[in-house]
Amino acid sequence: MSGNVIDDYLSDLDRRLIGARRDRRAILTEIGDGLHESVEHFLARGFSLPQARAAAIHEFGAPALLAADFAPVTSSKRINRYGRGFLMIGPLIGILWGTAALLGSFAAVPWPLTVTGLVVMAVAVMIGAPFTAVATVATGRASRWLRMETRLAAKALVVTAVVALSIDAILITTLATVITLAPQGVVVLPVALATIASLTRIAIAAASIPRLGPARAMTS
């Protein structure tokens, strides 16, 4: 214990808040300022300092309830950030891998496998892109017009993450096979850039799934 019930209250609230660190910090700053103003208010009414602090905390309510009130907001911000990230990096990955393919890096892959792979990825994009777009729009500025429950937006983005992981795993596995069997046809620069982009998206997707867990579990 710190010896200051206000600090202890804020520490407890910090442990219960979900969302990105900067969002939690902003909330803690806002609540901290409000608590100190409340303490000053009670001191002006003749309360002792311990009484004023206790009264201010009682006025704000239990940390668990306060964290639950902020959960939809912080979760929506997290969903929106991941959604925008997927929407920005997706086309870039398509361009980079497409360039590598056009330059002949995958010429060694039999055409039936190439066609099958392209169909699978096209279907995956057709599934993932709408989920990403809806979840991102519904948790951004347009949320006042497009209503969507936070838990549904989180689930939609998890679908996106899984689709992205699948696509990038297929691309990188195919590249590894080509490098093993016919390395002479691989054009290094576009392939390297495409691989870096896919590995970046894999990292983002893998991180997003557990972090979206609390939002997916929301009941309202």
C-alpha cells in the first residue's frame, strides 16, 4: 500500500482497465484530476484529509465498476487501431507479393497450384476485408451512424486476424518451397520486402487475438 488511498485507488483501477496503454493513461489522468478536485471540495466543506479522500473515492465508485464503464470505449479504440492497421497493410502486402510474382519469383510453382492458391486467397480476402471494414468503421467516427456491438466488432476483427495469418503463412511457406527447389528464379528485393510485410502482419495479427479477448467477452 502506498499510504495514500487515492494512489491505491488509481493503481487498482489501472490493473482493471483494458485497452492500449495510452488510453489507460488518459483515463487515469482524467480520474486522478477528478478525485483531487473532489478532495479539495470536501476539504472546503470542513472534512479532514483522510475523510475527504474517502468521500471522493466513495463518490467515484468501486474501481471494478468504473473500469467496466470505460471498457467499451477503450475496447473500441483498440479494435479501430487494429482494423486500420489491417486495412493499410493488406493492400501493401498484395502489391509486394504481386510484384514478386510478376517478376517470375514463383515461376517454378506448377500452374494448377498457383491457380488454387490464388482462388483460396481471393476467397479469404473477400471474407476478411468486409469484416475489417465494418469493424473499423463501426468503432471509429462513423459509430454514431453505424451501430455495432463492441463484442461483435472484436469478433469480426479476430476473423480478419485469422484470415491474415492464414494468407501470410501460405505465402511464406510457398516462398520457402520455391527457394528450396528453384532459388535461381527468385527476385530478391521484392520477395524480401513482401516477406517483411507479411511477417509484420503476422506479428500484428497474433498480438491482436489475445488482446481482443476481453472485448469479445463483453455482454453489452
